[in-house]
Amino acid sequence: MACDSSAALAPHRQLPVEQPRTERALGSHSPIGQVRAVISGAGGAERRCWSPWSTEPREAGVGRDERRGLLSDPYESFMHHHLQYYGYFRDEEKTAESSSLMLREHRPKSSDSLLEQESGGSNRHSLQDNKKLICSLMLKAALLKSKQLLFNHLDGPGVPRLREPRGLFAVPTSRGPLQAPRWPLECEVIKEQIQHIEWVPPEPEPFYQPTGNEPAPLIVGEEKGTVVYHIKPVAKGSYFTCSRVGGARGPITSPAISLEGPEDTTLLFESRFESGNLQKAVQVGPYEYELTLRMDLYTSKHTQWFYFQVRNTRKGITYRFSIVNLMKPKSLYSMGMKPLLYSQRDAQTHGVGWRREGGDIRYYRCSSEEGQAMYCLTWTVCFPHDHDTCYFAHFYPYTFSDLQRYLLAVASDPVRSQYCKLRVLCSSLAGNTVYLLTITSPSQNPTATATKKAVVLSARVHPGETNGSWVMRGFLDFILSDSPDAQLLRELFIFKVVPMLNPDGVIVGNYRCSLAGRDLNRSYQTVLKESFPCIWHTRRMIQRVLEEREVLLYCDFHGHSRKNNVFMYGCNNKSTPAQRLHERIFPLMLSKNAPDKFSFHSCKFKVQKSKEGTGRIVMWRMGIPNSYTMESTFSGSTLGRKSDSHFTSEDLKSLGYHICDTLLDFCDPDRSKFLQCLSELQELLQQQIHRKLKDLGRGQDSDGAWSDISLSDIESSTSGSNSSQSDGLPAHLLSVAEKFHQKKKRLRTRKERNELRQKYASSQGLTCQEKTPVAGERRLGSPTCRTHQPVSAAALCMEDSCGKQGKTAEAGLISDLQRREPNASQEEQREERLWEHKCHQHSPGPERLWKAQQPQPLLITMLTPPQPQRPAGALPIREHLLPFHFQLDGEPHGSQHAGSSVLAHSASTVGTSPCRYRAGARTPSPSQGSLLWRGLCGGAPSSPL
């Protein structure tokens, strides 16, 4: 609060009594106003009471010497009051505990003594109570003035202390609630919190066996059906602007129809909850529904993940559901995969969770919309109970709230929290927290900590691939356990774990993209920190780790929608021959530790240009040789004892344990396992090379196999999802980019220019037949012949406007003259090259060069007069100076370079009419040929000499 500098400079002046600024602002109901009221009521008349929180000067004679000595300078006076406002200089007033004593000792004639004198000493007991109330109200006034100070005056003296720094990000703790998810304003969210139990089926769930007779229902749509559920889609071309807890403002609308009575069997749908995805449901039969999935927010693609609620079910009735807007031509549903069903009544009464259900499953192409082929998934199901609430999902859901509940349990555990530190990596685009876990055993020796290698793991960069979260969950369960292997791993490594890279996409139910409308696994090279904060901070974190220590392994957990089993994508090591095939050892070891789940033959190690922006390749180029993407199927296994059966959540969690076990084998000081796997890889690679050579018809040549064929030639592509349409700028920058690109004119290709030239020539009645040249006349050919091609001035201007950038009309003319007959003499070609060079130097530009209104074919007529025989080795034409040369280029009269007369001769031979030429003449005759020269060189020739 500002001080009164005039009072500090001249304390002897009598200042007018003025109401304090804080009191004026807060009124009589403020604590300061109450202080004045108490004093007025106690003394019978209003008395002013100075306090250390007030900006008014003390009464005359009260501490005046002290103020005069301390606040003699205006700056010191201002700083004193300013710092006093924030809790400093409390030693002068001895805090609020001794405020009454301070008022008596330092101000014997202050308001306290005045109050006692006026009361006559009869009500001293009430005065003591009033003074206590005054101090209490003064403390309240301080609290109102500053939010940085805390006063603990309930248990004892009111000693001020600074408030603890406010948490910028919410980290789950045992003392507070979970962070509420933040939604874009376009999303409506119901208040019901959806949570499912975890359950493992006692028996393997087999694949569906197609019979070939599954029906393919014809899509009816809204025209012949009834819309029973519909949420408003995001407007096309929109982009993310802001978010809030609870999504859209205002009351929640009812997108579903109302039941007509208890006998109405219409199903009620809902998907406006965390990770839910269903946009529309159309009833096309009594028990048949067509479903439309919502595309990833702010995009027009990526429909794969579905998760929705169904109510008002009936037992014993076969329902048919058909999802009509899937976009992938191949799917695991064609290979026996079943959807997941969850019954809320079964979960409450029998403890049964998600299970595979469905019959008559078929995946087929159904329609095309705006050039995009659409595919349909149809299946039938029977619900287990009447009036039950059930859920369908593409795979086992794992939401952002599920992650926070797990991290809360870890942070609240006094044992696990000792070696697992939970931090905030960054905040997402919508403001949701991206968590970072650092897992290692605490070490008293800094040297031992510095020698530890790092392992970086991440998951859910694609929000619809919940497989990654379940694998990550299994890894965290094991590495945070009290197992001896887990303790050893914590002693050897420092684990950096990002369990959910794309919380925004997980919350809104996207399949592949973030709220920027882009695939984050194609954006690891980005420099747009604000648009892709999760990826930018993850890469920066790994860069900092690489500066401190070696990163032994990087692995990003994903899900795959077209292949069974679990496999990895890596990067071939080409730079270091001594480490050849070393990047394949870890996946091979993992296949040996999990033979019924992991398939090494499905692993690929090819570095494709289209995948340069993925985390696997970017980390590999940053210096992590063992950089992988682990893909786990949405369906199940075709290996070992789990063949032809679906994966459960427990199967995926077991993969996390196998990763830890394989990591110990990979770093075992006993290198026998390592060398054995390397030998197997070399033998396997030799077999693949021999098969490749056999396919090429070269026979089996083991000696030259390694040098003739690279590893990339043997393997196919990684066959991942095509996200090329999701690369590039985020959605909110596309409109800016489009406006910028509209300013640039699209350049036509050579093929397009040739087609335009042919159309123009045909419209002028030209033919491809070459006329028989008369004596001294040469025509440059037909429009379809590249060697002989007559082009008019207008045509050349048209070509220049549609041609390559930077191509001028002079260059077009030169390129046209270069298409002359190949039987021209070398001297003529040399003269033409000199003429072309000189003409290009002195050309004034296309705006003055061609002004023909009626385009006509350019005829070049040459008269070849008899010339005297030249001796051998002499130049064809003598060098003469052009008298008007200095007017063309501004050069001095004698600064022309050699070949000027040759240029004059060449110019005189090009025109629409013959140009007289005499051997030895200094200047060309003033004929029509000189007009062309004047047009080419941009200057007016002087009168002939």
C-alpha cells in the first residue's frame, strides 16, 4: 500500500484527518471499520487508533523521533510501508501478539490511554475485551489485504508466515481428490462416473469361427429408420479453442428418445462419458440398430474405437448392431475377433466383468462417402438380463481417471512411494496433466547413481489403443513390487515412464489423434511446443536424460488392429558393423520368454521415410540403438497354448512382467544368452537372404549375400496405420496456411504445357507435316515435334505464364531456337549461342518484348549472300564496334566484349523480312530486321552512319 511521502518528509505539519483507503473500499463492515466502531462505542466519541497495517501517520508526538530518523527519505518511506504490507518489519511492532503492549509502550498517549481517561477507569475490564477484539479484527484486515501471509492466531500469538507456493499442476495425493478431466467446450458430459471392475475369465475365450453365411445387412439410414440417439457433431473446419471441467456449459440435452411405457423395448444409448464414442444410433427394425461412430475431434477420419452404454435391455432376444462408418479395409473382426460386453448387473451380483460376446460377425464394405470407402461391422448379441445397463467396447477401456486412481494408490503407499517419484511432465492442450514417473532405488552414493543406465517407456500416444495402458499397468505392478528381480532392476536402472502421452484424446474418446487434430506419433520432430506439448516435453526430457547417462532401451506401447499376437518394430543398425543385428536381440529374447504371446517373425526393423516422425525412429536418431514400438493385438494369439483365443487384460499385464524379465536377460553379465541369440539371428538372416537370392534367380551365394542385399531389402514395410493425412500443421493453423498458399499460383507441369501448346496449335490450323523449305527459308516445324516447333510470340508468353518459376520470355525464345534442325553447322550453332547469351543480357523483360495481338507462327527467313573465302583458322566475321551499343547497357563505348559484330550478324538474320547484309559493314541496314533487334535489346538504334 502506498505511503504518504509528505508525512515522511514533514512530520511536524498538521495533516487533515482522512479516511483510510482500505476502509473506504471495504466500508463499515470491514474489520478496520469495526475497529473504529469499537473504539467509538467504548470512548463515547470517535477516536483514531493507529495500527501497523494502516497507512495513516501516527499522532503527533507518538514515535515522531523514530519516524523522523527511519523514514527521512521518500524512497525508504515507500519501501518501508510496502514491505510492511507484505509482512516485513514486524520486529518494530513485535507482531500482533504484543500489539496492545506495543501501543502502551511506544505510544503512552495513544488511543489506549485516551480510552481509559474518558472511561474514568470504571470499565477497564470491558476495555481489555475491546482491545482483544481490536487485535483480532486487525489480523483479519491483514488477511484481507494480502493472500501471501498466514496467521496462526487461534493456538497462540498471530505470527505471520508466508503461504506455501500454490501447486501449478495437480499431482494425486492421499489428501486430495483426483484431478477432474478437462473437456473441450464442444463436448457435453454426463455427471455419472463410469467405473468397471477387473475380471479374468476362468477359461480362454476362443475366436469366432466364420461360416461364410453371415448376413451383410443393407444400410438403411435415417430415411427409413428412427433416430434414437444423436449428439451434435463438431463443425467441419473447427479447431480446439478452450476447455473446462465438465465440458459444454449449460444444461445437458437429451439426445435419446423417451420411452412410451414399461413395455417399450427400444434401447437407450449413451456415450457422453470419459472415453465414450458413439455419435448416432438409428433403429431400423424392432431389435436392429445402425450405429455411427464419432470421428476424432477436429478431423474427418479415424473411426475404429467404440465404447457406449445400452439400457432397457431384454433377456432372450437377439439384437443386431451394425457400425456403418469404419474406414479400414482390413480388420481383425474378419479373423474371428469378437466385441466386448459388460453387464452392470453381472458385475454387481456375480463379480463378472468384460467378456467376449457376439455371433454372425461380419466385416464388409458397405458404401462410399466423398470418395472415402466405408466399411461395416455387424454382429448379434443376447443380453443376460432384463432392464440391465450394458456396455460395448472395442477393447478393454482404460481411462484417464483409471490412471489417476492407480497413481493415487502408488503415491499413498509409504513403501512404493520411496522409489517411485511422481512428477508432472507438462500440461496437455486442454490442461490435463501428463504424468512422469521416475523409478529407481535411492542410493547414498552419487557415483553409483551416475553410473546407472536409463530405460524410457511410454504408452497411449494413440488414445484408442488401450492395449498399451494394460501392458504399462503390468510393468508398473512388477517394477514396484517387492520381488527380488524388481529390486535388482531398480538397483541397476533409472526408469522414466510416461504412462499416458495423450490424455486429451483418451478423455474425449479419440482413436488416433490429439485435440490438435494430428497423430502425435508422427510429430516427434515438431518444434510447435504449444500445439504438441506432450510430445515436445517428452522428447526434451529424453534429451536431458541422454546428456546425463546412457539410455539402454526406449519402448512405446501401442495396439494393432490388423495382426494377431504381440510384436515389435525396431530400427536396423547400419552405422556400426560391430553391432549388426544387436537391435534384434531384445525382441528375440522376449519371444523366448513369452512364446505363446510374442511373435518374433512378425517383427520388422525397416526404417521407412513415411515413419520418420515416429517416436521409435526419432529416438533412434537421437542415439538410442534399442528403440522400439511394441504392438499388441486387439484380438488374441495364434501361438502355443493360447492359440485361437482372445487376449485378456491379465494377458497384457503379464507382458509387462516379461519385459522386465527380458531386460535382466539382456543385461546379464553372463553373455551366453546374448551370444546364443546373436548366433540364431545370423543363421536366420542367412536363410532369408538365400530365399531372396533364389527369388531373384541368382542362386544361393553365401559369400556375397551380406554385401549384395541389405537388411531393408529383405523385410517388408511395417504395415502400420497410414497416418500421412494426419501429419503436418495442427488444425488451428490450417486456415492460416491455406490463406498463405492461395497467394502462390500453381505451376503447370511440362505435360500440361505441352497439351496446351498442342490445343493452341490445332486451333490455329497447324499440322505436324513439315513444309518443304524454299530457297533461303526455314520453318521451325510442327507443334508435335520437339526438334521442329513453330511457336508464336503469344504462345511463348502463354507458356511463360504457365511455365516454370523464373522462366522469362527470352529463355522461352532461346529454348525454342535450340529446337532447330540438328544438321546445322557448328559455326551456326556457335553463333546462335553467342547471340542467345548477348540477347539474354540486354533483354528488358517480357512486358516489352511481346505485344502481338494476333498470334502468328514465327517464320525465320534467311538470305545467304555470297561471302569471300576465308583463310583457315580465321574468324567467320570480323569484330566491329556497334555505335549504339553503349545506349543499350550503359557501358562505355569501348567496353563491349568480343562477339558484338557476331551478335549484330545474328540479329540481322532473324526477322519477319530479309535484312540486307554486306561483308565488312559496320552496322545493319535500317530494315525491318533492325526493328526486331530494337525489340529484343530494348533500345532505339541511332540513325545509321
